[in-house]
Amino acid sequence: ICAVGGFINTLLRSLRNAQGVFDYFSNCNGKRKVQYESSEPADFKVDEDGMVYAVRSFPLSSEHAKFLIYAQDKETQEKWQVAVKLSLKPTLTEESVKESAEVEEIVFPRQFSKHSGHLQRQKRDWVIPPINLPENSRGPFPQELVRIRSDRDKNLSLRYSVTGPGADQPPTGIFIINPISGQLSVTKPLDREQIARFHLRAHAVDINGNQVENPIDIVINVIDMNDNRPEFLHQVWNGTVPEGSKPGTYVMTVTAIDADDPNALNGMLRYRIVSQAPSTPSPNMFTINNETGDIITVAAGLDREKVQQYTLIIQATDMEGNPTYGLSNTATAIITVTDVNDNPPEFTAMTFYGEVPENRVDIIVANLTVTDKDQPHTPAWNAVYRISGGDPTGRFAIQTDPNSNDGLVTVVKPIDFETNRMFVLTVAAENQVPLAKGIQHPPQSTATVSVTVIDVNENPYFAPNPKIIRQEEGLHAGTMLTTFTAQDPDRYMQQNIRYTKLSDPANWLKIDPVNGQITTIAVLDRESPNVKNNIYNATFLASDNGIPPMSGTGTLQIYLLDINDNAPQVLPQEAETCETPDPNSINITALDYDIDPNAGPFAFDLPLSPVTIKRNWTITRLNGDFAQLNLKIKFLEAGIYEVPIIITDSGNPPKSNISILRVKVCQCDSNGDCTDVDRIVGAGLGTGAIIAILLCIIILLILVLMFVVWMKRRDKERQAKQLLIDPEDDVRDNILKYDEEGGGEEDQDYDLSQLQQPDTVEPDAIKPVGIRRMDERPIHAEPQYPVRSAAPHPGDIGDFINEGLKAADNDPTAPPYDSLLVFDYEGSGSTAGSLSSLNSSSSGGEQDYDYLNDWGPRFKKLADMYGGGDD
């Protein structure tokens, strides 16, 4: 609306009862914000961009033929109004529209103003109403749109032109103008989906190119035609809805787009559900918002156990869903009904039975089976079992099989048949998640499990175990120590127990197999190495006669009390001292295997005989455990002396012993250290050293003897491998030299020329050039073949063969290995007769070959072959 007297280009559709866009209104200044209102808001509205459209469908009558449009500037609150009058026109084709339409003329405007008492024209800006041009026009082209004219063309020769996108800018050539008449035309069909509006500028210049008028703006709107079908973003839509959902529950949203103008009917889409499969429990389980595409539930009864998936065919239609003129397209919506916990697990039986052998754990007693209609392997299907009664001591547990959902009743603590023969368990099963709200079923199912305990033969056991007794050592053989018996836990089985000894390291004890009495068979010795910390351990076995037989072990610990049964001994047993009493002495002590009070303090003394002991030595007691031995004389010759010492312990009664101390007397320096170079050996080597030397000698002699026997046996084996024949009969590798027969004159009457080589008979010098027999040897230097020694070592045979092979490879006179070899020329006319003339005087069958048997075993096979023997 530029002014009250402004004009309106009205475009009416000839279709009754159809909504339509009638016109665009624009303000005079693009920077001003104008608000539009209609006097009939229930029937007509105006958008912010100035588009007037009908709100509803209605037949065009006199009451709807006229209404007002109000405009108000939001900043200045300035108001305008304009009247819109509607009239009904018949449907026109593009050809008839072209014929009946008059080309509109656009004039460069001018305004008169008063200046210096005269009226002068001043140029001002003018907003030309936009030109509406439908897309996809069929022509003919170029199609005239408007005519641009300046009122100064009466006096001047003007030239018109247009600039902007579509004219001289890409896409160029869509709009053209006649430079003389100013006729603006379009050259081809337009596509609103590519460019919806063109903004051109018209120019008027004189023939010299001088601007005559200010450029004017021309806006060309491409009117949308319904030439695009709606397109869904996805051909298949997937959604989910929980089973048991209430009506009105949102499921999913489907979306389609239309390339046509979204603000026009051509781009306004409406959705609807064409079909639903399956149609149970109702054919209309879902509905769709026709504008937004939201799918919601409209009926109750969604049950995944009955219908797990619904398939909907969704249709989107433009022209606000007009089925006659709108274009449509379809897509598929797949709605999956998700599971909720609306079915609790139910036991397949009220009572389950099982049995378990006593004292067994980690075995399955019973298998509890349940049914659940919910989706398998989901929290609503997975069962959780618990024992609600009958197991106060917690001897059973129930685990869930993840594959079958069964409950596995397992024993986790040993069960004693003699204490409990049967268990009746109360078990309950429920899902991992609670039941959905509103479900009438109980949340859990209960059943009973009857478990029977099977009596098995158990191990006898000793009580107490270990059994400790206290006894003095030194008990004689045959002394009864104690009775060590075992008990049989199988009270309901009549069985006998027998006893045997399992471990007795020192073999001191025996046990009665019937009553379990333990008796000594040797003297008990506390000082035995088998006794640890005064305790001797023996293990016994108790076995019953059940099926299968079972056994148990028990340990008897004997705490041995010490008695004074070991005499003390001197320690150390060897010592050194100087030839003179000064500067050192020998400190000694006693070793007693007994313990207090049968050990120290000890008494040390020297015997009366031989008399030289007390004459040469003296002993002084330092304390209860130590004494000191010193020379009594001023000098004692170097050597080794055996000094007997009497040691007495403090037992009751005390025990004495004469212990020998070997003393080495040597020459000493000022520090009291021995200076002898050679050690003085007593009466020779010790017994242990002599035995070790003898053992080494014996072992060495045995090794030598075994080696000699092995050598002789190997020689015999070699001889046994040879043929058991006389050396004269052994003809292997032997050259038999018979005797030379005397050379008579007849023997010397032969032609030696027959043995000569052809080269000797026919020298090369007298042969024609180029003539040579094929069997003659080429003339080359003789190759140097290796010569084998008269008596080569067997290891040299391989080297000899390899050297001969290399020489043959390098010999140019040697023919290839696969050729015809001519070894030598024998000449012609041999005086020797043919060997084929030799014939046997008689057949082989008439000969007697039995004499071959006398030639030895090597000719026996030959005699059998020719003599007709069976072998």
C-alpha cells in the first residue's frame, strides 16, 4: 500500500470452494515495518510479506465480494486502508489470457514542485508493483510482460535496457527488452524451485548514452505451480511403542517435503494413514497428525505376545490434502511393539523332586522349569530364583541357566545322611524387573522341591586326631602303649573296622588289626633322628568293609620323656698345644645327647692309669660345662698323644664315660702358634680314609676289567660275521695265478700288426687333408688322468673318483656319456673265429653237477640250480 489511491493487481482463481493467494501488498519503503490486518479475519488474512489469502473454503457470494485491508506503521503508528473487491471470472487458458491481456505500461514517474514561483519537475523514487509470472509457462516465447516508457521519448530518441540476474547477469538471457520500444519479455519457462524472484533495474538513456531517467526497480515473482510431489525423507520409518500403552501415546514422527512453495497450497502437506497390518485387535490402532506427521495410539490393546509389529502405509498429499487436485506419495512405517514385564514366570509343576548323595557339594539336585510369555533374554523374561523356606542352614542355592531360564538347585554345603535324610524346600521365581503397573497377576510364582539324601559309605575317623601320649624312652619291646580306635559315621550300616600301620619311620610300633591296641616292637629312643622336638609321629589306617570300602587315617604322637641313657663325650675330640705349658692351654667341654636334668653340669677328671697321663697332664674345671687341659711337665716332645678324660653328667643316677682327646703337641712361636711344616700323623691314616682309597682302587679295577671284556667280545663278533670257509676256498678278490705254459714256436706264429692301432698303420702325414674316419680319435694333447697308488687308503677312493671325473669332463677327446662310444679299432679280417660257433657237446640236463657240493657252501646253490635239486 503506497497510498490510498494506489492500485492493486488482483489475481483470482476461477475455482469455487478453493483457497487461493490473491495479491501481494508492499510498503513504499522497504525499511519500514508495516503490520497488516483484514476486516474479515475469519475469511481473509494478510501475511507479513503482504500476501492476501483466504483462510477457509467458501463459495464466492456478494457478502464476500468486498473487504478492507488495514496497514499500520509499527514505529510511527501511521495507518492506511484499502478496499479489496473480488469478482468471479471464468477459467482462462494461457492462450486466452495472452490474447485478452493488455500489456501494462510502466512510465518513469516525475513529480511537480513549486520553486521560484514556477512549477518544476523533480525526479523521485517509485516502487513498481511486482510482476507475477507463473512457472512452467508453455509460451510462445518470447512472451511480453510490460513496457518501459519515459514521457521524454516524445522529444528525445531514447534507448531502454534492463540489468540484473536473469538479464545481463547469470542466468543471462531470461529477460530481454526492446531498446527502442521498451518492451520487456521473458524468453523461456521459469522454474520457481530454482529462482522464485527476479530483481531487475530498467534504464533509459539518450542516443549518446546519457542517463535521462533514474533507474527503476522491477520485481518479477514466479508464481508457484503444483508440479512437485511430496517426498518422504525415508521410504521406511521405524518406531517402537511399549505394549499396553494407553491411547494418545506418542510413537514416532514421519516427515515429507515438497519442493513447491511451502506458503502456498502447492506446498502445504497433509498426512493420513492408508492401511494398517495386521488389523487386530482394532483396524485403527494408530492415528497421525495430518499436519505434523506425529503418529500416536488411539486404541488400547497393544499386546506384544499377540502382535509384535504393525506396518502402516502413510500418505502425504499437497494442496492441503485435496484428494482431487493434490499430488501424493506414500511411505511405510514399521512400528515394533516392545515388551514390558506384563507376564510373571510360572512354574511348570507345583513340586519338583531331586536326590543328592551325602557329603557331596557343587552338584545339581533338581532342575526347576518356568514359562514366561515375555520376550526371551530380556529383564522381563529372565527369572530370579530364591529359597523362601526349608533350608535354615543355607545348604542349597539356586542358579539361573542363562539359555533356558531354568533354575538349577545346587548343594553348596555337605549334607550328612545321619542328620538329615530329606529336605522340603519352598522356592519362588520372579523376573529381574518388577511387573508393569496395572498387571493383575501375582509378581512371583512358588513351588516346592523335595530333596532326598542318599546314604553313602563314609570314611572312618579317629578321635582325637592326632592323639598325644607321654612315655619315657627306653621302653622295652612288647610294651602296650595305648588303644587308638576309629569311629564309623555310618550308623545305619553294619560294618567292621580293621587297623593297619601306615607310617612308622623307626619301626617301633605295631597295632592290633581288630581292637587298635598299639604295642612297641623295639626300644623307644628319644635321641633317634626320627624324633623331632621330643615327639615321635606314627600314622595308622582304619578301613571298613563297606561297598566301596572306605578308610581314614589317624596320627599318634608320642612325647618321649628323657632318661639318662647317654654318657657325655669330650668336645672337641682333637686339639693342639705347645711343647711347653706356656703360652696356651686346651679348653674342652662335654657333649651329652640327653637333656636336663640328665646332662650338665659335668665333672672332668683324668684316669689313674696309665700313670703317664696324670704325670704329664693336668685338668682344671672352669664351670659346670667347661674344663681346661694343661701340660703338667715343663716340656713334652712334639707328637700326637691320646689323653683319656673321665666325664660324668648330673643324671640320677649319673653316667660316666672315658672319652679320648687327641692332642697334637708341636713347636710354637712366641704367639703360641704351631710352626711345624709337616703334620704329624698318628698311627697312620684314619679308617675312613683307608676305606675310601680301597673303594677307589676296586672301582678302577672293575672299569678296566669291563673294558677288556668288551674288547674281546667285539673281536669275537667280528670273527663270527666272517664266512666259515677255508681260506683256500675263499675266492673273493683274489688273483689266481695258474702256471705259464712254455712258449713254443707255434705260439709265436701270429701277426702282431693286428694288434696295432690304426694310427700306427696309417700315419696322419700320408692321409689326405680333411679325410678321417669317424671312429678315429681327434688329435689333441693327451689328458692327464690321475694315477691311483698301488695300495690306496679306503678314504682316498672317493677323491680318486672325483679327480677322474673332473679329468674326463675336461678331456676334449672324450665323447658325451650318451653317445656311441668307439673304444678302439680292431682292424679287419680277424683270424679269430666267431664265438657263436662254440657249441656244447651235450645238453645241460646230461651233466652231473653233484661234485659242486664238494666245493663248499658257495657252490651249493649253483649245484641245486643245474643239478635239478628241489631247493
